[in-house]
Amino acid sequence: MIGSNGSGKSNFIGVFSFLHAIREGQLRAYVTAAGGAEKVLHFGSKTTPEIRFLFSFADGTSLYDLTLTPTEEDGLFPSREVVHWEDRTKRRFAELVPRQQGREAGISNPEEPRAQWVGDRLVRWRVYHLHDTSSSSPMRKTAKLDDNDFLRSDGSNLAPFLYYLRERHEDSYSLIQRTVQGVAPFFDDFQLKPLELKPDNIKLEWRHTRSDQYFDGSSLSDGTLRFIALATLFLQPEEYRPSVILVDEPELGLHPYTIEMLASLIRQASVGTQVIVSTQSSLLLDHFEPEDVLVADRAGGGTQLTRLSAGQLGVWLERYSLGQLWEKNEFGGRPVPE
């Protein structure tokens, strides 16, 4: 998904974070962290009186329909929540009951069997924000050794997850190691082990090809650390991957050659997993087919997504790459006056 700043790419990705929070019973916490309902609602409640989510599954045989309405306390509550599904006999319909005095959605109720089919799928969508590679990044810090069920959205358990892959999935671990070596020739291998003085903890440690000195996550450049996290995300065993992986601008801080490697990882993972990536990189765009691309444009105060096609671009593709055509504004996704 490609488009200009303010075209709605990040908002589209953010919808999935919001829905994941709702599924986990964190609606109030999410709205509070976002600054209240007036901040979440587009131009406030006077312009946008409600938010509606409508998701279709299994070729439309299953649906999840949720409407959130603002409260006097600057929160949001589920004013309407419906699930549709189809069993062996007929199509079913159920209106869910809100939880915790109407402040959390019914989809978060683990004892609600009618929401289980949809809820199981929502919880398997995960948005990854791997932008924080600063000195205080959670990827550079110590983590709990047993925090290895899945790679967390901010990469904070990168070290224990890699340690687990090395111990239980050596083929995947070796592939990650070789891939990192491809963009960082100085990198030999990770040196992962429980800390001597805190055996329940672990941190990201590694070996240099030409030195026996000690190196940990603080010695990695921002781009290298981000690529290690991205390689782990896309090369982990398929059974551990979310059913939908969403990443906002993964190319930030990466060398052009590394962006080429990233595109290869995305394509490889997408064979068995739905991958949605937002970007402003013409270099990343060059490595995909037109049919892979959604163009985000502002239209009527909202976001309009248009899928490209090779036929639409015709002879232009014989002379220019996809990224060059985007830069020449041949198919939108560029800033326009309103």
C-alpha cells in the first residue's frame, strides 16, 4: 500500500491495532491512550458521530459488525455488535452483549461461544511497529527467557524468540542467521544464552567475524537491528506467524540493497501468510507486481484505495519500473491540492 503523507495508510494499519485491542478487552485503555474519543473520531464527534467496523470472512459467509459511539466521559462504547456465521444447517445471527457495564465489546468475552469463530481470527492478526531502534529500544534491552510464544509487535522479545528458534527450529534459525549475514557481512552469529547472574533473563548478543570482543544489541546500527527483527518476523516457521502480518513502513533506515532483501522476504512469507505493508519507498515498490499494490489517495475527506493492474499501466511498464511510474505520478498516491 503506497501513498503520500496524510493519505490514510497508517490509519488503515491502525484499524487492525484498534480491533486487536477491542478483542483483548482493551477498548477503554486504547481510547484513553489515544487521547480520548474526540481524538479518535475524525474531526471529533460533531463531524464523526460514530465509528463502524464491518469485516467479512470466508467469502462473506461470516461477518463481524461493530459500531462504537462516544460517551459523555470522552470514551467509546459498543452501541451495536453483531456476528454472522454459517453452520451445517443455516446462516446464524447473534447480537453480542457488551461487557463490564457496557464499556468493553462482547467479542472480548471468552465465555461467548457465538463470538469464538470471529474472535479466534481477530487475535491472529498482528500489527508490527519495529521503528524504535534507539538506545532505549526494547529490542536492545534484557527480556524474559520464557517470553517466546510469538514475536511481539515491538520486537521486545526478539532475543528469547531467537533463542527458542535455535533450540527447537534449527532450520528456521539458520535461515535467519544466513539472511542477516547477507546484509551485514561482519555478523557471524547470535550468541544467545541465559544471563549468568539472572538465568531467567536473556539479551541480544552476537559475534563479530573478526573479533572475539563482546557485542550486544547496543553495538548494532539502527538499520541492522531493524532488519534482524524483520528477518525474524518473515522467516519464522509458518505455524508461529500471525494469519495476517501488518507492517507500517518497514523500509525506514534500511540501505537500498537491504530493501531488496526485505522485498524478497515479504514475497516469500506471502505465499502462506497474508502480508499488508504500507510504504513510501519507490525502491520497495520496484520489487512487486502492479496487482500487489494498493494506491492510497485522499478523496472527499477520506481515504480511497485503488488496486493497480498491469493493463492499466500498459506500455509504460516496458520503459519504466513501478517505482519510477509512482514518482512520475502516473497512478496517483501523490500529494494533491484539496
